[in-house]
Amino acid sequence: MIEYISAKTIVTRTKSAEWFGTDYNMNIYKGCCHGCIYCDSRSECYHIDNFEKVRVKQDALRIIRDDLRRKVKKGVINTGAMSDPYNPLEEELCLTRHALELIDAYEFGVSIATKGPLIARDVDILSSIREHSPVICKITITTAADGLSAKVEPGAAVSSKRFEALARLRDCGIFAGILLMPVLPFIEDNEENVRAIIEKASECGCRFIYPAFGMTLRQNQRDYYYEMLNRIFPGENLVGKYRKRYGESYECRSPQAARLYRMLGAECEKRGILYKMKDITHAYKENYGDNQLNFLDMI
Ligand code: SF4
């Protein structure tokens, strides 16, 4: 049975526009059922009980419409932080789809982060939005291997399905690419994996790959992650390696980070794939108001 929760407002101002140049945040759903073993949203600091159960904000579309109507400044609305707008409930409820229709009607832009291939269903509305405002679609892929993605992201579609969605977005002219994060130390941070992702991204016409070679770990998120590592990779002593290398550190940077970043940069340059935040943000906003204003400011 679908569980609804109350909300007063859904489209809220972001604290900083650094993350892909977005202005607002929108979460229609709370919680996420993809079950990624590394999920940060499991941390106690977010105070989300029963995070794996997706709940729906009651009356979401009316609230979003009121929020948009009241905004004085147009901008890009980010969705997909700490919940996935294309979770399994969305197939039936179509709330993300209808929210995109409102975003289109009120002439805002949109930035979507997801692991759900269902995003390809909404290419018609995304195409309509890009007629007037910036659109960027980010699909998270951490491994090129379906077998490994099924282990570390057990509730999400396997990587090949996400690549298919990226190709479909490309075919419809939508600016889309890969969030290559986290890259799990000692599991995904090898050249073979990163090269395979770049190769597939290139085949799918991805405009960008934005990487973070490593992960973050805190509080009960770490306990859960270690428990899952022992279960999924028995006998590999991965937990021992993590403990030795990172102790209680929040930031767990891959020991291979610098080398992989250099390799990714060189390969992306060769293929015309963007990989720096500044370049990606500039490219998807190119030809829309914001960038033109910034350009005039510089003269
Ligand atoms: S998709 Fe994101 S929010 Fe959902 S479980 Fe995975 S990491 Fe967490």
C-alpha cells in the first residue's frame, strides 16, 4: 500500500548553485528502494526512518504548482537528491511526469539525477522544456558490469539498462550524461571499469561524465556498508582493507583517484565528452538567458 506524507512546500531554493548550476530542489518522494549498499542517505544525520520505503508527498502536484507560481525568479529545478524521481512507484503514479509538465508550463529548467531508465518515458516533456529552458539528465553509473551493479545497487536497474536510457535521451536531443560516483575503493576503482564506462558512454552519445573517485562513509552508513561487503564479497577481507586505509574518515578517496582522473580526462577529451563541472554547466545552459546575462556582465 502506498504511504503518503504531508508537506507544506516541495520546490525550495538551493543553498548553493555549485551543483550543476541549479537554483531549486524538488523531491516528490521520500526514501529510496534502490538499496545501494553505499547509500549516504542511510546516515543517522538525515533522520529518515525506514529509508528503503518510498513515501509520497500528499497533494504534491498542487503544492508544486503553488510553489512555482510564487517564484519570482525562474531557474533550474534539481530533482533526485536523496530519493529517485524514477522509483518503481512513479511508473504507476506519474507524479514526476506531471511535475515536469508544470515545470514546462511555468517555464523553469530541470536537472534530473536518477538510476531509473523510466526517465526515457518523459523525453517528450523534456524536449518541450528545452525549447525554453535548460535541461540536464544525469544517470548514475558506478560500474560497467551488470553483475556488479546488481550486487552493489540491488534494487536499481542494471547498468546496461541505464546505458540504454542514455542512448534514448541522446536520440531525442536531450543533454544527458553519467554521474560516475561513488567509485567504490578496491571494488570499482580500476582502470578496466572506468575505461569500459567511458567506452559505453561514448557509444551512447553521452555529453558528460562527472566523476568522484571514492566515497563518503559515516555513522551507521559505514556499519551497513561493511556488513554488506562481508556478505557480498566473502573471503576478500574488503572490510579489513577499508579499516586499514580509512579508519573512521568521512572521505574515503580511492588510492587510484589521481591516476584514474588523469586517464578519464585524457579519454574524455579525445571523445569530446565533458568531465568538469564548469564545462558541463556552461554547455547545458548555453543559449539560454542565464548564460547570455553572464556573458553581457563580462563585457
Ligand atoms: S539511488 Fe541514491 S538514494 Fe537511492 S539507495 Fe541508491 S544511493 Fe541511496
